[in-house]
Amino acid sequence: MPYMKANTLFGIAAESTYGTAASISTMTPIQTPKISPTIKWLPANDLRGSPVTTYDQVTGVRHDTFTGKSYLFSDVTPNLIRSVLGGVDTVASVGASIWTHTIGLINQPNTGSQPPSYTLLLDSVDNTYQMTGSRAVDLALSFSADAVVEATLNYTGNISTTVASVSANESTQTFIPAWGCAASISGASVAVVEKMTLDIKRGTAPIFTLGQQGPYVNFAGPIGVTGSLTFIVEAGEPYYADALTHSQLPMVLQFIDPVTNYYIQFTMSKVQLMEPVIDTGQAYITIDAKYEAVANSVDAVQGGFSPISCLVRNGVSTAY
């Protein structure tokens, strides 16, 4: 009998010790999850007196990857954010069982400035797959005014194993629609953003050493933050000119849960708009532009420089 994908469960949790499986308390709603074994096959294609190209195939090194998509939830999405930024979550109470979580870029030169490793669990009914030692490759958000905010996840990890099945304990929060996004540029509320993307990249890749098939470590690279914007053009709009000059603008994106008013907020204190294009493909005029967040000391909540920081307000009292 075929298995139904609707029964799939996904969870993620930070590891206390690299590569040692963490306990996952709350599952994260997921779409199109996929764990992909990545094996380098080593062919025997030497010459043996016959018109043949390959005599054998032997498995070489292997690491696994995870990809999927999720909506934004105030209680579980901070796990994804910390996995890519890496900094310690600083928790503060704001009263009435509400807490804030400040998550910044990890900056620890003596430990390679590595974000924590994560255990990923994918129960796809046929089996429950566990991938330890996982680090984020990138976290990409996309949103348009008439849709939900969607996060695309991409992780590199150790060789996955099968474990005992898990019990469902899903997030109980409402996902965040894009109309619940409050955007500001240069300190002023911006109501003319039609759609937008935000891509936080770490370029994580496995490092292999002699004596083991799996990775010695999955190593995260330096952070890069880029994206794109579509503005509706109104009289006096400054964004076309800003995208053609050295004009690094502060940008804040606050994604608000319409039921609880909990939110996930990204701050980029220096954003350079680039490559503006006037688009007359609709009845109204828009500007398409790319942007890059530039490193600065304001967003570096844990020292040094960073292009971005995150502040979450929710009902979770423990650190991510």
C-alpha cells in the first residue's frame, strides 16, 4: 500500500555537541521536504584488454542534504533563523508571558565563527530519517502582498540514519501572511512594496578527511544577504535614484502574526539598492530592484560586523 505524504513530520533542534542528536520538542510544518544522499562514486575505468569504459563502481565520500519549504511561524521559525545566523539567542521578558529573542550573527574567531549544528528529523512514514551535524546553507524568504510568507530551507549534514518514529507535536501558531509585513526604509513606513525576497546565504559545505566516509565537519562560510524588491511607482519616489548612487539605507521587515501580534523582525541597517528597472508590463508602473545588505556594527549584536539581525516576539520563554 502506498504511503500518504500528508502524514509527514519534520523537526529541527540545535545540538549541544556537534553530531550528537538533539531532542526535538516541537515539529515544524513543512512542504516538499527532501533528504538527498550525496555520494561520490569512484569508477574503475582502467584498461583491461576489453573495449569497456567501467569495470566497477565503489562508493566514495558521502554527505546528505535537506531541502524544504515552510511558512513563517513565530514559535518554530526562530530555529531556522538561528541556524543560519548562528548567534546566541538573548531572551528578555516583556510581561504577560511574552518574550523577545534577539538573534545575531555569530562572531567567534577562535572557534571558526561556526553556527551551532542541528539535528533534522524527517518522518516520511516509510521511515524516520535523522540527519545530525547539519548546518544551514541558506535561508530564503519570498513574499508578495496577496500570498503567505514562504521560507525555503537548505541544509548540509552528516550521513542520515533511520531512527524510531516520533510523535506529532506541531506548532500551534498561525502562519504569517505577507499582508502582515510592516516594512520601513530610512525609518519611514513603506506601503508601496508589492513583492520582495530576502536570501541569507552561508555557503556551507562538507570537509572530508582520511579514515571516514562521512564529513569531518560541515563548515559554514561567511554570511551574505541579498534580495529583490518590486515597488509601485508614485509621485516623488526616491528608489530609482537610490539604486544608482552610493545610498545605503536602513531597512526593517516585521512579519506579524495576525492572531497573536507576535512577530519576526529583520533589521538591515545598511542596504544598497541596485539595478533598477522600470516595468510597464501592467496597468500601473513598477520598479524592480535588487539589493544587498552591507556589514555594519549596529546589526552586529555579538561584536564585529554583520549585515542583518533578528528580533522575535513570541510566547516562548526558553532560548533557541
